Amino acid sequence: MSHTPGPWNVVKHSQWYAVGLPEGRHICRTYQQSTTAQELANAHIIAAAPDLLAACRAVVSAGEWPAPQLILQMYQMAKDAIAKAEGKP
């Protein structure tokens, strides 16, 4: 089983948010009849799913004692994925 490859982004419409691909296709959209802060937060965490999965896979594949440079790369991946999930640039 595989998911639609990222990156995914958040797209605001008049009454809802969508999570989509750069070329404009939608993965999903949020439904609450208005664009609330919670709805936006939900869209951001959904859009960050591929990044969060990649960061987790990097940690697991590194094993128990990764090299220091790999630790820094994994740290940055996790930091970037968290920022995206929180809607930060």
C-alpha cells in the first residue's frame, strides 16, 4: 500500500480548506461549513503527513546508534515536519 507522494499543501477555499498537490489536485478537504482555526490546523497536520512519515522512517532505518551527521539530518527532518504540521513557514 502506498500513499500519494508529497509534498502536500493547504489550499484555502471560501468555505473549506483542501489538502492538495502542487499541480492542484486535492487529496482531501475539511468540512465544517466555515474556515475555522481548528479546521485550518487539521488541514496543516494532514498536509504534513508525508513529511512526518518520512521523518519517522529515517529514525527507524538509522538503527540504534546512528552516526552524528545522520542524527542532525533526522533532527532537521523532524523539525521541518513539525513546523509544517503546525502551519509555520
